[in-house]
Amino acid sequence: MTKRTPALLTTMLSMTLVVACTDVPALLRRHTYPPNFKYIDRTQLRSAMWQLADDVSALDRLMRQPGTIDAARRVEVEQLLTEMLAATSELQAQGRPTNHPVMSDHVEAFRRDVTQALAGVRAEPPSYYLVGTVSGTCLTCHSPD
């Protein structure tokens, strides 16, 4: 064992601790992807997609209820559409490429459809026609083959 061995071991241990405490994938992405690239990690994608799926299901159930849509139901529809816009904003790359090209190609169109449906619900008198097409828009990416 030479005089340098303890110093070398200390340095290697320090470097190992720094790497272990650092988000290495995020660090690598900063240096491997161009600045105009939006990286969407799996957790973010999954949580936003699950939220959208839950909201679309709730919206479908709400719209299939018999009878006319009263003020309380109108508020629920508006709230679900607003939540869907919030979930899509997490995924939206606004013209930048992402690591999920299929999602990138369609999320802005989906957001536009939800925005138009929301405008219809907020109109006087309200129109629910486009609300019925929102879940159909999901089939653009999630077709049941």
C-alpha cells in the first residue's frame, strides 16, 4: 500500500457519493438532448395519461346520464374539461420534439378539442356537442385494434 492509496480511495469514495446523490439520467439528458427538446419522463407521462383516462371516463358517464343537463351537471362537465386541460399542459411540448413522438403529434390537437368543447359548455346557451367527441379523440392514439 502506497502513500497515495488512502487519498485515492477517499477521492473515489467522494466521487461515488456525488454520483449516487445526483440524478444522473437528468444530468445526461442535459448534455445529450438539444435545448429545444422536452423530455417527458415515464412517471409524468403515466400520471397525466391516467388522469386524462379517469377524466374522460367520468365525462362519458356524466354525459350518458338520462335527462337534461342541469346547472350542477354543467359545472361538473366544465370542471372535468378544465382538469383535462391542466393534464395536457403537463404533456404539451409547444412545438418542440419530445421523447414520445406519437403523443407529441396528437396532444395539441387533443388540447384544442377539449378547449373547443369547454367553450361550447361555457356558451349561452351551452352546447354539449363537442363534449361528446372528446373521448373519440383519444382513439387517435389509443385505437382498439
